[in-house]
Amino acid sequence: MIHLISDLHLSPDDDALFHRFTTYLSSLTPSDFLYILGDLFEYWLGDDAAEFLGQRPVEEALARLTANGTKVWLMRGNRDFLAGTDFADRCGVGLLEDEHILQMGDHRILLMHGDSLCTDDLEHQAFRSLVRTDVWQQTFLAKSVPERDAMARAVRYRSENGKVAKTIEIMDVTQPAVEAVMHQHQVRLLIHGHTHRPAIHQLALSGPQSGHRIVLGDWATGPSSICIHASHLELRHDTKADALYF
Ligand code: MN
């Protein structure tokens, strides 16, 4: 079975959240596939900083899961875009590109984190373009971990403040960005996270069939996940569940 989660925003000061995460992992079987669509961590300062960040228990939980046979893939979000191959190797997980096609029989599903679709959020798009460059990442990772932490805190506080000022609309995905990326990949189903607005949206795309955009929720109050079956997929968020039949 294929499972998808995103936006856990794991932080060492939230034991209940970590427990929710490990409980979810223990529900998976060795024959399952788990896709994590970004923002697994509240923030990430580089693979050499896992101990500093108090995130070793998360790595150990993932390593136990993958050692047991479950295949895990991780897409990086806007909080953990610095997760790299050392982290992936320690956990036994594979890293995905920002736009990944999940092929299931005749179905092609586009997986994304989702922040790149929030094109009205110009401030975030400018930040994203900057921090995704090799030059910025090499310069950042060359600094000491405490220096990186100080810089990340400054940015995080700024973006937290910015979030309050921004309207709800600006922080959501835009329809043109969604249609463009779905057209580019020739898909009728997109699954993403980031906006913390779990839902199954029907889309009016060109062509005979309609399309769907499915949004995973965050884990602030309970697990949010998608499970893909042969005939349908199920979006579960807290105690609610919604299904899409293929
Ligand atoms: Mn995000």
C-alpha cells in the first residue's frame, strides 16, 4: 500500500507530536511505501546538525522503519530543503525531486510540497529562489551550526510575522500555477501539502475528464495522511476521512 504524509513540522520540544509520528510509523507494514512530501521537520540546518537540533530520534525511527522493509521517500519542503544525502543514508530513505510523478498502473500522480504553487506570495518565492541555489547553500553550510541556527531563527521569526500580515488567499496555491504544472506533467491528479488546508478539490481542466488536487494537512492536532488503494484513495485528517474513486 502507498501512504503519503507531509507537514509534520517535527520539533524536539513537542513529545506528543513525536509520539503521533512513531505511532503512525508503527502502523505501516514492511510491504508498504511511504512518501513524505516535505516539512517533516520544523526546520533543518544541514545533515551535520541533526544532533544539535535534537532530531536524532526522528532519524532513528525512520531507520528502524526502513530496516524493517518499508520503502520511504522524502521530498524536501520549505522548512527542510537542506535535507541531503547524509541524512537520507542514515535513515535509509530515498530523496525525491520537487516534482515527482508517482506512476500507479494507468494513473500518473504528481507529488509536490506545494510552496512553489503559492505564486502570489512574492516574498516567499524570492526567498525560495535564493536558498535553492548551490551558492547560497554552500555558503550557508560552510558556517558553524550555531551561526546557521541564528540565521534560521531570524528568517523564521520574520516569516512568522509576515504570515500574520499576509491574507489567507496569498498563502494558498494559485489556480494558474496549479494548472500550469499539471499541464506540464500531463497529469489529472496532484497531491501536495504546505498550505495546511486538507481537502480534495475538483478541478476544471481542459479535456474530457476533470482533475483533482488533493491537499494533505498538518499534524498539529492529529495525523493527516493519504492511503492509495487500487480503486480509490483516502484522505484522513484527524477523525475525518474523504475518498476519491479513480
Ligand atoms: Mn511548507
